Amino acid sequence: MAENDFRCVECNEKATELHRDYSNGILKITLCGSCQKPVDKYIEYDPVIILIDAILCKTQAFRHILFNTSLAIHWKLCVFCLLCEAYLRWSLRRSSEPSGDPADIIRYAKELEFYGMVALAALELSAFCGGVLLVLRASSRRLRGDGADLRPLLRALLLSCYGKVLLVPAVIWEHDFLPLCLGFIKLFVLTSNTQAVRVILNCRRRLAFWAVCAGLLSETLAARTGQTLAAAFWKGAVFD
Ligand SMILES: [Zn+2]
């Protein structure tokens, strides 16, 4: 990580280092020049505590993860979340279909359906990120112009989707409250997305909220289009 890339988790001021090594085995946490508090108190914390604070959507924990760590698992996490989402839809669809039906489509077609669900989930995620980036580019001065680097924002959006991994246990432990659980997971992911946008841009909560709403709208439109196309594809495949 380059110098000056660190941020104070308390006041968002830039910092050159998180701690200083005095070479005789003594490490001292750097104090922020602006607020006089430790630049990043989380470097001493257990990862579980950091995760709990991130789940609670604490701004400090988000700043620690997004600015002061070089966590580069966002693409792997993205693929895993897409698989979780596709599995959820696939399993819900399978459970709603009558089993043992002699007219049931052959097994490989069902597997093909799973990959179709992955593609649909990828389309929806792309539409969501595209919608958020579009609104922020139009309204944030920092993101205007050709030289604006959108990668930190995209990384923040993908990392803040980590709540989607909860979809798998929600489906495996099947119960009557599944729709309610899925609603809560969606709300949690959107709240995390809003907080990630707010932290990365250091913008007002309202702007982050409306950007995520635009992303959600874009995702819903993409889902409708994708489902219509998929239905037309399966209809064509059955009648051909
Ligand atoms: Zn500070």
C-alpha cells in the first residue's frame, strides 16, 4: 500500500503510517494529527471484533477494512455470492416443482438452469453496481472526469455484499420464515452497501442512500428483463 493511502478511522484524515517500529521491539500506534486519536485502533483488534463492528455498520470498521487493509478478496467473494444467490433461486424453484413427474425435464437441463441462474445473478449485480456508479459519477465531483478511479468504489461495493453468504444457511435450514429471512438479508446487504459508499466517498448519508436506491432500481429492471429473456429461451428450447 502506498504512503498517504491510510486514513484515520475516526476523522478520515490521511495518514502516512498506522504504527511506528522503534527497532528495539517496540511498536507504537500512530496518533492522528487532526483528532489526536489512534489512526487505526483496529490493527490491535481481533478479526472477530472487526467483523462484529462491520456487521454493526460502524464507520470506523468500514474505514479500517476499505482504506487500511489490502484485502483483495472482492472478486472471489463476488463469485461466491453469485453462486450462493443462484443456489438459492435454483433450490426454491426445484422445491416448487412437483417431484417424480415423468414429464420432468432431464437432469442436465436442470444443471443448465443453475448456470442460467448464475448468469442472471451476475447480470443483476452488474446492473446494481452500474446504477450506483452512474448516480455517483453524476453527483460527486470526485468521480467526474475521465481520470477518476472507480476501482476503490467497486471494491467497496463488492466487499460490502458479504452478507449474501447468509443465503446458503437460510436455504439449508429451511423453515416457515424463509421469505422474512431473505428480506432481512437483502436489507442488511443494502445497508452495508450504503455505508461502504459513504465511507469511500466521505459523502452525505443521503447521497449514498439514493445511489444505492438507483442501483436497486437498475437491478430490478435487469432482473425483469433477464427473466423475460430466460422464459423466452426455455419456451423456445421446449418447442424446438
Ligand atoms: Zn483523526
